Amino acid sequence: MNYQCCYCKEEFPAIEAIDGYQEGYKVGFLCPKCGKNIQDNPMNEEWVFSSNSSKIFFVIFVGYFLLAWIFLEVSGLNTWVDYAAVLGGVIPFLIYGHIKYPKDMYSPTIGTKPVK
């Protein structure tokens, strides 16, 4: 799991977060890059991706998934062949994402917010 500092926008592994209790900070932790006191924000308004191409991949993946779901709902056929065709399209996406963007698929980046 990674954090993205809300001040310097740098990403760092959670294990590198500095405990600021010795410096007098009772809440949150210190960014190892800029030294500011921050806390995690799981309800971050923006998704954090490692690159622009990673963001495009996930938009296309979600678009395919939504179109396939709409197709299955509208077609009314819903046989095993239809589900196999949809699954046959999802599996290459997942394999490609696993190979090309493993950081975004398996190590999510959590946003942070300033400690008030």
C-alpha cells in the first residue's frame, strides 16, 4: 500500500511513513519526502494512478465492463455463451493489466489530507 502526500504529491510506501510522536505530533504521520504532518484519507476525491496510460487502461476496462453488462441486460438471452463471451473479453484485460500495471492493480495508493 502506498500513500500520496497532499502537499508535495509524492508517492511513498506506507512502511516509509515517519512516526511524528517524538516531534510532538499526536495525530497522523510525517511525509518522508517533505516532512509535513498528514493523515490518510481513504475517501479521497481523486483516483491516484502511476501514469496517464494506466488511467486510460482502467477507463477502457470499466467502459468495456459497463457495455458488456448493458448488453447482457438488454439482450435478454443470458445463456452461458453470452457470459462466456463477456468473460472472454474480461480475462485478456486482467492479464494485460497484471503484466503492464501491477502497481495500480495490487498496491493501491491512498490519498492523504492535512492534520487539522
